[in-house]
Amino acid sequence: MPRSLGIGGAVALAASSTAATSSIGIGLGLMAGVVGLHLPAIMLLAFLPVLAIAGGYGRLNRVAPDAGSSYRWVGAALNPWLGFLTGWVNILGTVVFMAYTTTVTGSAVIQLLGAARVHRVAGLSLSPDSTLQCTAIGMVVLIASALVAVRGLDLAARLQKYLLVFEYAVLLGFCGYGLFAGDQPFSLAWFDPFAIPSLHALAQGMVLAVFCYWGFESVFSVSEEVRDPRDASRGGFISLTVMMLLFVLAGTAFQRVLPIDELVGNGAQGLTFFGNRLAHQPLAALPLIALTFSAAASLQASVVPTARGMYAMGRDGTLGPVWTRLHPRYHTPAAGTLLITALAVALALLSLVIPTVSSLISATVNAIGIIVALYYALTAIAAAVHFRHLLRTSPVEALRAVIAPLLGATVLLAVGGYLAWSFYDSADHFELSADNGWFELLVPVVMVASGLLAAAWARWHRRSPYFTSGFAADDADLPLTAS
């Protein structure tokens, strides 16, 4: 695959994967229902362990840039089974995310049509909370995004740059105006994590906030296509920091403009409602257009690193050779890109059993949040184990490469484990419902269990050399100072 991506493209890919506008537009209302008027506090609190873990990602990427990223690093530093599991749940989590974002994208398109006073098409009444309608429209966007990704990483990155500029301009304009125009009294308690109402609210709020930051690491999956591997690390850190600032700004602005009951009650249409409170049409449609662009860009930004991750697994023989087939002209993993898109489409169709978009978002985000906490933590532990020699030779570097990632991993494992237990303890029977704890817990359990079965198949049936190979670089060759 050609090295076609620079620092600008790396930032665009990481930022599009994180999808700040989508997280703000549909996630803040969900999060406010958990933590109340403490959105800025939970976003700042969740940023700390994620930033610590990002340091581990960056150090590992400088030593061994690889399309498999955490799948390769965890397998070499800890255990091949854990490494395979890390790659597997990452891929499944992203496919689930793509399926639910397909529906979110369709919902944004229908909301946009509503703003243009188009409420019926061919006699059918359009509803932005109809899972069936939203999924059908979103599938068209998903397939188009995949075809652009097949065309090449440079084209996808250029497209995402333009979309990001528009999205951020709209977010900064509306949220900045909302800080001053809102009539809800400002309080420093919004930034106090100790004022969050309960331990359960803190744990679930942390998992939801970590989900909002999820995606910065996607740039490490294209490090083999970045002209300078250090640009992948820089792109991840820059996007992560920008996300934090946007989330804190938006959380504060939303609470200045919307009472808590309106913020919670509007759910998946939170950004649309926020825009309508601050402006009249056609200006009020700008946040909705930004949300549509963000959802579409995140679909493309999700399929790109996932295809690269499966390319790496196919290259190692842990998955079939179909994932390593490159396009004869564009030299991209075209077969993998289209297969992943097909899997996301199939899963989106299965999600039709959940009747409303709001319920689908709630069930999906909680499940993926637990999975993200797990594989972030495993990657951070892998970094700490691999760079443990720095504790003796360079204590200052060890703070960033060993201690900080370990602390971040501990926090995420604690909140993810607590939330999983609370889901188990909240119900006494299984029910196919988004608010049933056993149903919400089933998704991460199935992901982990299927990963162990797939690892066993790769180990003993495919006889993949991945399970017996070592790390890509010797400890003695590691740089002791940041580049």
C-alpha cells in the first residue's frame, strides 16, 4: 500500500473516526440522563485515562508501526491470544458502530429533510426515530463511503478535511454563541466530578465518555500508509486534544441553553433542538447539516482502519487470505473494505428488532463502551510491559510509557467491570429490550466469546505463525526520548 498520508490527513482520519459532532449531537443528551448537569466534568475526567493510554499507543507506534496496531502489540508484549482478542473485539465493535451509525446517518438525513419541509416521500410519512427508514437511507451513505475508501486513502482524507472544517466551524459558532445567549444559570459545579450523583452514574458516564473519545487510535492502523510514522502519533494526539476541548465547550453550551429535562428528552435529536433554540431557519439547519456530514465521515473513517486491521490479521494467517487482496489499481484492501461494509449492512438489518433510534443508540453505546474500555486497557498494559525497562534507565520517560498507561488501564478496567456487573445485577431475566441489563451485557460477552473461538480456530486449524512469533523490535533498540 502506498505511503500517501501526511500529518493533515492523519489528523482528519483520527478526528473523523472520533466524530465529535455526532457524539455531541446524539451523545450529550444520553450522557446527561446519567450524570445530570455534569457533562463538562465527565468529559474532562474521561479524557485523563484516555490521554494516558494514547501515550502508550504513540510509543508503541514509533517502535513498531503496523496496520494491526494493538492486535500486534498486545500479542507480542502480553500473549497472542490476548492480542487476537484485542484485534477481534476492536473489529466487531467497529462493525457494530458502523451499523448503528448507519441508522444515525439516516436519522440525520430525515431530520434535514424535515427542516426543508419535506415530511412525506411517495406517500410515506418520514420519521427520524424510525429505525427502518433511517437504516435504509443510511445504507446508501455507507455503501458510497466504502466506494470512496476503495478509491484510496488520500482521496478519503481530502474529503474528510473539508467536512471537518465545516463541522467545526458550525460547532464553534453555535456553541460559542450559546455560552452567552443561554438563559440557564452557569455553575462551577458542572465541572465538579465529585458532585456526580452516584457511583453507578460515574461508571456509566465514564464508559459513555470514553466511547465519545473512541476512534483517535484509528490513525495507527494506517501507519504503514503514512509518509512519516511519527505523524500518526501526532495526528492521534492532536485529534484527541481537539475532541476534549470541543466536548467541554459543547457540554457547557448545551447546559447554558437547554434545561436538563429538554437536554435528556431530545436524545438523538439533541443538536437539532439546540440549533433551533439559538437560531431561525435556514441558520438553524447548519448544526443538522454538520451532524449529517459527521455521521457520513465517521462511517468512512471506520471502514478504513478496520479493513487495515483485518488486512494485518490476514497477513499473519489468523484470518483468511481474502482480507489481504489489494485493488489492482489503487492498492487498497478493497475486498476487505467491501466485506466489512457488507457485514455492517447485515448487522444494521438485524438491529431493526429495536424499534426506535434512541433505544438503539442507548443499547449500542453501552455495549461498545465496555469493549472499548477492555481493548484500550489491554493495549496500555502491553505498552507498560514492553517499556518496563525504562523504569531502570529513564524514570521520566517511564512516567509516560509505563506508569501513566497502567493507571489509565486500571481506571478503564474498573469502570468497565463495574458497569458490566451493574448490567448483570439489574435484571433477573433476559429480554430483547434496550433497557434490559442482560441484553446489554450480551453484546460484549458474545464479542469476547466469539473472539476466543476464532483464536482457537486460527491457532490449531490455520496454524498461524502469529501465535509463535515475537515482537517487531528489540528492547535494546527502543528510543528513550520522544521523537
